[in-house]
Amino acid sequence: MAKMKQQRLAEAQEAHSARTPSIDNRRARHDYAILESLEVGIALTGTEVKSIRAGGASIAESYARIRDGELWLLGMHVPSYREGTFSNVDPKRPRKLLVHREQIARLKSALEEKGLTLVPLRLYFTRGKVKIELGLARGKKMWDKRADLVKRESERETERELSRR
């Protein structure tokens, strides 16, 4: 009996996760070498959450900065909720990220190293809460991007050859 309840709960969660959008920043993985990633929460208003659920957010040009001991996400675009009225906020406003102090201190020391930045990799829902996966990243040079393209292409060709056999 308990096993059936767990199975139904797992199926319901799986169906719910299929309905909630996950917004990926594929450009970040192309432009940056991701050294480590971190899941953080984000402070949003109700209409922003509804707009994100509708799949209308963009994190392509956003980045994170530490200001006054707090972590902020800048450049994220969440369009105004269509059914919202006075409660709609500025679509490009800075949004506070919810992180422990120890993590902020560790990130601050890492960001002081030359060439590192914090970029959002993915925006998703976990148990009804909006989460962002941040990546501590170093910018790629043009030859790094080309090398990645060559490597990816060679992997595709080997897979094609193996599938033919």
C-alpha cells in the first residue's frame, strides 16, 4: 500500500516537472568554461513567478554581481504578466539571489581572481520555488570555441560510423 502511494507521488511529481519550464542559457556554455556550479534561490514577486511559469523569461544576457555583501542578478528579463495590473514590476530590474553568507564570501574570493565571472546557466522550478543554477566561469578565447566545435564534430562523426556498423 505504501509502495503504491510512493509510486503515485513520484508519477505526479514527474508529470508536474514536465509542465514547469526550464530555461537554459546555452550561450553561457558556449562563451564560458564553467569551473563550478551552484544552485541558488531568487527573490521574485508573484506576477514574475507567473510570467516565468508561462515560459517568458530570458537569462541569455544576465550575470551576477556581489554588492554590499549580497548577491544580485542583473540583466535578467521577465516580461510583465499579461493579467497583472499595478503589481507588475520593471522587467529588467535587479533581482536578489538567496545564498548563505559563507557561500558569498567564497564566491567573492573566487571572483577577485582575474577573468572569472558568475553567469546563470539554468532557471527552473523545484517544489514550487524558482531556482537558478549559477556557474563560476572563465571566458573562452576564440580558439577555445573552435577547438570545442572540432571536438564535437569529430564525436558526431564517430557516432555516425558506429551506428552504421
